[in-house]
Amino acid sequence: MFEGQPKGLYALALANTGERFGYYTMIAVFALFLRANFGLDPGTAGLIYSSFLGLVYFLPFVGGIMADKFGFGKMVTIGIAIMFLGYLFLSIPLGSGTVAFVCMLAALLFISFGTGLFKGNLQVMVGNLYDSPELASKRDSAFSIFYMAINVGALFAPTAAVKIKEYAETSLGFSGNDAYHFSFAVACLSLIVSMMIYFAFRSTFRHVEGGERSKAQTDTVEELSPADTKARIVALCLVFAVVIFFWMAFHQNGLSLTYFADEFTERTASGLQGMTFDVMNLVIVITIVYALVSLFQGKTAKEKGIAALLILSAVAMLVYKYLNLEGEVSVSAPIFQQFNPFYVVALTPVSMAIFARLAKKGKEPSAPRKIAYGMLVAAAGFLVMLVGSVGLLTPDEQKVAVEAGAGTFVSPNWLIGTYLVLTFGELLLSPMGISFVSKVAPPKYKGMMMGGWFVATAIGNLLVMVGGYLWGALPLWIVWFVFIILCLLSALFMFTMMKRLEKVA
């Protein structure tokens, strides 16, 4: 899994981990902050939330065009600085008036523009590490590792957001609304760490930063014919069209799925279920997974012995913690967002092992086919929510019932299970899609085409607002059914275009 990868991959992945930790700490509580601090209804909060996500994923297109001209490394550096200013601005508690609202919107613009310069261009640099023939075969696995690193940051973000907010309320005496700003301040600190990693290990990837430094290298890239260039761009645009609907559905994790967690899910858990809400228990499980991989793939007896010892120690720790459980643990809505990154980190080596075995047999699906399968799996994820929502009140009815002390709440397992299924879809679609773009994009348009991937994600994020507008008077099963249909139609479209896509893959 990790053998033979260039050092630059790990440097870039760790730099991205720090940035993503800050971003997801903010996102974990942002929709709830909008409703609590400014008194917005679900639809309006959803509009602001999805518009911000849209900008975050649209502006990498602009950043990519700029990087094709000025260099990827330069744009990444500027992007980190601009993001820091945005998070710093958002961290200042200014109340809930008009000035606070305008300042919040200004901070979002800084964050989204800085992310636009940073996010896509960092991923292009990762892809550039594998342009040489001796490393080309490791491209897909590299992006799986890179994607896993992103989710290491996202794994700890919900817990950090909740804990720092609780600390500000209980220990520092801040009001509930002002305490949210402490969660946003975490992003400032994480960006400092990200910046330190990037510059400390820059020598390992400086050759792929682009700009004048690498002009001689880019001049030697073989030109594609106009017909080949057009075929590649068309194929990429077809993929972009499909992933719009994946991200529209998937990023309901910060909106309608968070609303569901806040309004319909039991607020306490106990036993094994309660243990899942402690992020350190999830880290122990991840340790067991990676130790198992090492146990089966280790080349020496020493490696296998260390892996076995880690497994026994981790299992013993979980058993000890289970035997010493006391009472129930509280369950807050943002904490559910830790399960998706947990599953990504835990399942990445499993998925890589499966595809490696299929590759040896000559049966590994192409990247476009994996994307199509990912859409089918995403539909199955919302099917879980549909089944779990049968018989529940509408959100409007639930609000009245809760005020009367008669609300109906369901097990957290419905959301935990949904995130598991959606993560399988994500692992099939997202890292493979990014790898596909870096491989297929015409050399002179790499930045722009990677930006195109994010434009598609941006449009999907803008459409996330649909979940907010559906939330209210409609039965919940209808809300989830909308996303099931969209995912199924996207998968069908993908399969009909498969020959054209696989031709350029």
C-alpha cells in the first residue's frame, strides 16, 4: 500500500490533512450556528451553507487557470494565507446583528477563495508526482492514500468542534452562540500547522510546483492532437456531469442528515453503541485494521509479530473500556460527521487490497466504472435512511410534538449505517475520479481540468440546498427518495456513456 511512493506524496497529504481538519471543524457546526446565532429557518440556512460549499468547490477552477500560468506552488502558498485571514475573521464573536452577518459573509468569501487557490492545485501537484513511467502505475493507490489523509483530519474535526464549544460554554462562561466561534478558531491553528508542514518538506515536491522553475520540463511534454484533446475534455465533462448529483446527495451530511440527527435521533447512547461516539475508540479500531493489513502483508516475522502485538493490545484496550463503562453518553448532532471520515480511513486499505487482487487477475474495473458503481451505492445509502424514516412525523410535526413532550426519536444506528454505505460509494467515486482527471486531462490544461472537477462538485454543493427546502412539511421518506432517484439516474447515464469514457481511460 505505502511501498514505493515518493516522499512528496506524504508531505502534500499531511499539509492537506491540517487544512481539512480546520475546514471540517467549521463545517461540523456551521449550519447549526446559522440557525442558532441568526435565527434563520432551515431553508435560508441551507441556502447560505450550500452557497458557501459551492464557492469552496467552484473557485478551484479559477485557481487552476491561475496556476497553469503562474505555478501550482505559488497559488497554494497564497491560498493558505487567504484562508487563514478568513477563519480568523470568522472566529471573532460579533453578536447576531447586521454587522455580524455581513462580516460572516465576508469571512466565507476569504475562506472560499483561499480554498480555491489551495485545494485543486495541491491535488494537481500530487498527480504530477506520477507522470513518470516508473510511478504511473501507483497513481490510483496514491490518490487513495491522499484521500485517506484528508479524512484523518476530518475524523477528529467533529469532536474538536463539539468539545471546544462545550469548553467555551462551561469553563469560560460564553453564551451558546458565542461559543461557536471557538470552534471556528481551531481552523486558524490547524492552518498554521499545515503551513509549517508544507514549507518544512517543500524540497520533496518542489519539482512539481510548476511556474518558471519547471518551464523547461513542461516544454518537453508531448503535444496531443486536437481530436485527442477534445475527446479527453468531453470524457471529463461527462464525468463532471455525473458527480454533480453525487455531491448533491453526499453533502447532505452537513444539512438534512444533520437536521435529522438534531431533530429525530436519540440524544443518548450506551454500551457498545455509546463507545462509537468516542473518537479515540474509533482510532483504536483503525489501529486494528492497519495492524491486520500489516499482519497479512508483512514480509518478515518481526513485522508480523509487531502487528500481532498491536492487535492484541488494541483489542484488550477496547475490552477494558467496555467493562468499565458507566452510564450513558450524550449524543450531539455534529458528532455524527465523524463516522464518514472514520470509515474512509478504516476502509481505504481494504478497498485497495480488493482492487489490487482484482488487478492481478485482470478484472479491476476502470475508473469510470467505479464511479458508476459509486452512484449505485450512494442510492443504497439513502435507502437505509428511507427505511429508518418510515412512520416518523414530518419535521414540522416533530417540532410541535417535541414542544409537547411527545416527539418520536430513532436509534443513532440508522445514521451510522447510512454513513457506512455512503462511504463505500465515496471510495469508489471520489479518489478514483480525481485520479482519472489527473491521468486523462490534457497536459496544458491540468489545472483547469482539475478545477472542472471542483466546479462539478460546486454545482452539486449548490444543489445541497434542495435538502433544506424539502425539510419541513414533507414526509421524511420523500426527502430521501428524491436523492435515491437522482443517484440511480446518474448511474444509468454513466453506464450508457461507458464505452466513450473507457476509451480515453
